[in-house]
Amino acid sequence: MTRPRLLLVDEPTAAPDRQRSQDVVALLAREAAERGVATVMVTHDHDVLHHCHRVVEMVDGRLINP
């Protein structure tokens, strides 16, 4: 449990202000890269997507950009 290989993150930017949202996602991205942890993040916040290596969108219940 202390060294996961996969981290699932649901809406980490749902409540914080914009700067704090950027800080949270940057921290997640940095820690995931340093520790070699695959991370799947679900978010509606398009402002943090530049931290992601890959973006997959869901529209009308279907995945696009797979």
C-alpha cells in the first residue's frame, strides 16, 4: 500500500481555486514521474491538462481520443 503502481484520482481540482488546482496536479504529476506510478485522473478542469501525458475524453458516454 505504500508503493502503489497505479494511482486513481477522481476530481482532485473540484474545490480548490485555480492556483491551488495547478499546484495539486503538478504535485501529482511530479510524484508519479519520480516514483514511476501510473496515474489516472478524472477531471472537468481543462486548465490542468497540460500536466498530462495523454488525455482521453468522454462525450455522450463514449471515449474519444483513445
